[in-house]
Amino acid sequence: MKNNIWLGLLLGLIFPLLAFVLSRYTSLTDLLPAGKEGVPYIVAAAVNLIAVRLLYRRDPQLDNVAKGVVLITFLAMLAFLYTQKISI
């Protein structure tokens, strides 16, 4: 695997996009309790952070890939906070 930040951005984008598609175009949020609509996004962030941990543990030379995953996770969570009007 190449040590490329663009690859990390693409890998990190998979689960937040999947969470968006599942929450927007399916009835997944109907199964969740009221006020818990953000659970798919939190799970997506957790999966990305586990992926970062595995990337660093597997091969420390893949640091740029891990940095790309962290960057997209951070940006996705900022977008989530902005769109859901959650104050920090």
C-alpha cells in the first residue's frame, strides 16, 4: 500500500458517506430512539479511528494514510456538528 494522504482521504470517506446514505435514504433513523439520529455518524467516526490505530500499528510507514483518515474524520464531524446545529 502506498503511503499517500489522498489514499487516506478516500479510505476515510467511505464510512462517513455510508452513514450519510444510510441515515438519509433508508429508515435507519426510525429504528433509533428520539434524539439519537447521530449514532450512525458516531459509529462511522469510531470505525475510522480504529482504522487509524490499525494503520499505525500495522506499519508505521503508513503515517500519511493514517493522517488522511484522521483529517477526513475531523472534517466529517465538523460538518455533522454544523448541519445538526449542535453547540459545543
